[in-house]
Amino acid sequence: MILIVAGAIAAVLIFRRLLFISPDTARKYLQQGARVVDVREPGEYRAGHLPNAVNIPLGELQRSLPRHDKDKNQVLLLHCVSGTRSEIARKLMKNMGHQNVFNLGSYRRAEKIVSGQPGR
């Protein structure tokens, strides 16, 4: 039973890792002018956010995104607390016609990538 649970947890972690853009690719996009979009709630954003990140909460994405990003080819790097909301936002944005939308994952992971710290 323990092996089954451990295997299931490992599978979920590996699957989630595949959903996130690699740190090297994200850094390359950042150097080329990609925008960082924080899809957390305003209170979460006010408590701490990445430099130059724009806050568009997941629940307001369809209404607010057109004001922020009219260019549907602009590279957008999304993050939230864990990577779950940013993955939902990525799929929603793709359905809205945005071509270059990627999930940075969690706030901590995004912070390391944006600041150039080593790690995944």
C-alpha cells in the first residue's frame, strides 16, 4: 500500500513538473521582454510580488487581460502560489488566442527564475 501511495505521489509530481516551463527557457524569454503575470488574488499580490509582474487574478482574466495584453503573440509567463491557478490561466489564455503563454509554476519557483537563482 505504501508503494502505491508513493508511486501515485511521484507520478503527480512528475506530471506537474512537465506542465512548467524550464528555468532556462523562461530566462531566455525574460531577456527578450516576456511579461510576468501573477494570477493570484490582489491581497496575495500586495503581500509580495515579483518585480515588474502585473497582477491579473484568475477570476478576472477574461475581462482584464485584453486591457493589459493586446498583442496575442507577446510571451506571457504566469505564476500563482502553487502553479495550479497559473496552469488554469494558461489554458484559458490559449483558448482566448494567446500563442505564447507558459506556466512558471509556484511563486517561489518563479522568484528563483526571475532573480536568476539556480534551481528548478
